[in-house]
Amino acid sequence: MQTDDDLGQRVAWPPEGVARAPYVLFSDPHVYAREQAAIFRGAAWHFLGLEIELPETGSYILSHIGDTQIIVVRDGRGDIHALVNRCAHKGTPLVFAKSGKVADRFMCIYHNWCFDLRGDLVSVAFEKGVRGKGGMTPSFCKEQHGLDRLRVHRICGLIFATFSPDTPDFEDYIGPAHVANIKRVCGRPLTILGQYSQILHSNWKLYMENVKDPYHASLLHAFNGVMKMDRLTMEGGITMGARGWHHISYSKMTVDPGGEVYEKATQLRSAEISAYGFGLRDPVLTDVWDDFGDKVSLTVQDVFPCFVLQQLRNCLAFRRVRPLGPEKTELFWTAFGYADDGADRKAKRLAQANMMGPAGLISMEDGMIGALIQDSIQGDQDKASVMELGGRGIDAVEGSRASEGSVRGFWTGYRALTGL
Amino acid sequence: MDAIAPVTQAEARALLRDYVNAIDRGRLGEWPNFFVDACSYRITTRENEERGFPLSIMLCSNRAMLFDRIEATEKANIFEPHSYRHILSDSEIVSESDGALTMRTSFLCVRIMQTGETMLFVSGEYIDEIVREEGRCRFRSKRVVLDSSRIDTLIAIPL
């Protein structure tokens, strides 16, 4: 059997620390098992869904934390509970629809054990047997056999949960600047515009590295650079969250000193495309407004390990990452607007949604890049990626996004929880 | 002025056939020519439709946006080279009014990567509104409703 010490030897982290990420982390099943225990069951907060998905008592959605299915349900007092979707009897899932509504309990299909909306076991079929014979052993105590219930934190209608009693309170976990941005973007009644998901043929961490990497945004996504959607030359920066584990990348599209580098610097792909005269015939993608009165046209915020809040101009979305084994990941998208959006703004948000998702003019490459890397590193499990833009540490570079500090911040959190 | 002749089923099926052939044979530059100027093209999912969510995976609300999308696909976006093969069902006529024909057609779309890897990529339904303009049949509206909400990797080429 593989012990923890063996795993530490397998993952020989180079002396450069978080400026390197060993390739073995992206496919080793033992590493994956360690992550499930230490990150997904460990001291971290995980996004589950939105309160508006649970409009009434008994409304539930089926979400996930790592490999574990989580029922998120609203009870009669308006409290929201996160319960492991596994009957305490034989391990049968209690629900299998993505969302639904129950009256006041979850009944297991297998032997009809019933749990209330807090997850407490309230009845066991034939508990007293039949005609005085059989039945549960007299010492059986229903109070000891409820569903596993997680700690829940709600902020601006977003629902997070954690398995661990050791996880710091949510606001301490992410830090005040990160609480402030959630309130900035989600501090008004939200409305869901739609949902879909994407299968990524790569390890989940390759996707999260991508999210936390502003370096690639205008380079891999040439659409960004050519269309002046997001360039490193725009005024902007990276705001690191508590302990450096979380980040917000932001930029102001109206302030772009030196942006001509994207048309002139021949080492950038956007300059090659500009030579073709690429431009939009329809103006809807550039017909934007300042949603928050601060000129900040882009924010990408993550909550370590797997949650993303995205503001691409007026295209707003939550992303949730679910690992499906070491080499496969599901990425869940929820596009949203505000309950008081007029028809015009709603239509424009829906048009700007062309930038996101599997067909996103900006995001489509993110669905592929991890899979390309996953394939190409298979033969070099003893090597590591190199991240030295902006130094080797996790301090933010003031007023600049030309840094991989936020990616190193991901690895800082990762190492702290996994001990690798 | 003479009344415009209504679109016949045979003409509509020919349009559908030519449309998928253009995509499957990689002639993406022709894609906008299958639509009238004031057109709508959407890819969405059955789940979003059933839950009343208006989100599209791809949305073009006029012909200029079709040109923009295909130009981005060919010049700006990067993805592993691949092609599609569409298989269409018989079509169900939903309505005929003012010379426009609305019909529903099931489709399977197979994706072929340049490595040769071939998979059933998506299945779903086309809901098409077809009109005659300048003597030619074209789509005024094409709604692509995918059966699954889960997309493998990415959708670069329109469906």
C-alpha cells in the first residue's frame, strides 16, 4: 500500500517552490486521492449554487464537492443545508435529479429510510418489525444515523460549504477585498440566465491555473487582444486574497496606455491577425455599460480551490469545477444578470454571453489548452512547469497583471492543504 | 406585384441538405449565405428551454454577427482541427404562414479530430424558419436545441 511518505517522495517538488508545478501532480491517482481528502474534504470552502435555485421549502439542487454528491436544500425556516447525498443505511443516493422539490423529507428508494430537510433520520421502515417479529436492534439510535451535514456559508445569495471544522470562517478565508468584490458583483437580486457544462480532458488544476493566469488572456485568446477586450496594457492589477490562495484580476478597458503593442509587436499573435484587418461587423459585443460605476470592465475572481466569479464587461457568470478523476474535469457555468435588468440590458448580456462557455469567443481555448498539456506532459512525469513572471513569490505586483503570482498563490494553498 | 411563392417542403429539405454539407465539407465561409439579413441563429440546450432560461451557447441575431462569428473561428480562435458529419432525420412541418415554412428536424453530429478520433459529439433538434428571398430559400431563424447540456471540450464550428 502507498503510504503518505511514498507520496511525498513521488512528488519531488523542485527547490524553486511554487514557481514550479511538478507534472506528476496532474495524472497520479494517489495525488488525486490526497486532494480529495485534504482539499475537497479538507479546510477549504466550496461553491455549491445559488439561493435563487432554492425558491421554496424543500427545493433542492444536486451539487458536488470533489467526488462527493451534495444535496443543497432549503428547510421550512429558510435555512439552507448541505447534505451528503448518501443514505446512512446502505449508501444509496437519496436524489438523482439535478434539481427538484420534496415536501418535507428525503426517502431512500431502497429501504425507505426517511431524512428530514436537516438530514436527520426520522423514520426507518419496519423499525419495530412485522407482527412483533424482526425489526431494528433495540440499541439502534436514529440520532446517530443522519446524513453527513456540512458547514454552510451564504453571501449575497451564493452558497458555499465545507466538510472541515478547521476551515476558517468564510470571510476570513478569502479576505476583505474578496468579500468586497463578491458584494460588488452580487450585491443586488440576481437572476439566472442559463446553465451548461463542459467536459475538459485534463486535470482540474490545469483549468484552475488557467483561471488564475492573466498572462495568457490576451495571448492565447487573440480575440481579447485584437478586439481590445482585455490587454495587459490596460490599467489593472491582481488583488491577492487571504494567504495568497485567492485572486482577483481586474482591468479597465477605457484606460489602455501602450496598447499599440498588440498591433505592432511581431512576437504577439494579435499583430499577425491585425494584418488581416479583423474587425466586428456588428457592434453588440462592444456596446457595453459600466455596471458598477467604477470603470472596471473585467474582473475574474476565484475562491480557492474551485470557484470562479466572472465579469467580462457585462457578461456575468459563476463557474464551478468538478474533478472527474485525475484526467477529466467538468466545468459548470451559470450565466446571470440582475432581477431589475430591463429588456435591453438583458438582451445585451445574452449577446455578450457569446464570449463565454464552450463556444465562447474568448473562453473556448480554455476548454482545450489543458487537454493539450495533459497529453504532452505524460512522458515527463519527473519534470515541472516554470512560472517566474513577476518573481517567484505571491506578492502582487502593484498595478500590473504581467505576473503569475496568482498561479503561485494557487500552489501555495495547494501545498498548505496537501502537505506536498 | 406578384405574390412570393410559398416555400415547399422539397425546397426546405434541399436548403437543410446544402447547409449541413457546407459545414461538413469545411466551407465555413458560406455559412452566413444560408441566412437572410434579419435572421437569428442560436445554439441552446433542452434543459435551458425547459426551465425558461434564455441563455444561448452561441447567438447571432443578424447576418453581420454570423460573419463576425465565422471570421473569429477562422482567424482569431484556436482549436485542434476537426470536422463534423451531420445526419438528419425526416422533417416535421410545424407551421406554414405568409410563405414561411417552419419545421423541426432531429440531427446527430459526429466530430472527427485530425487524429482520426471520431465521436458522437452532439444530438438535438433544428427548429428552422425558412423563407424565400430574392428567389432563394434561406433561414430566417435557426434554433439548435441540444439534447445534452454537457459539451465535450468546445464548439468552434457552428452546428
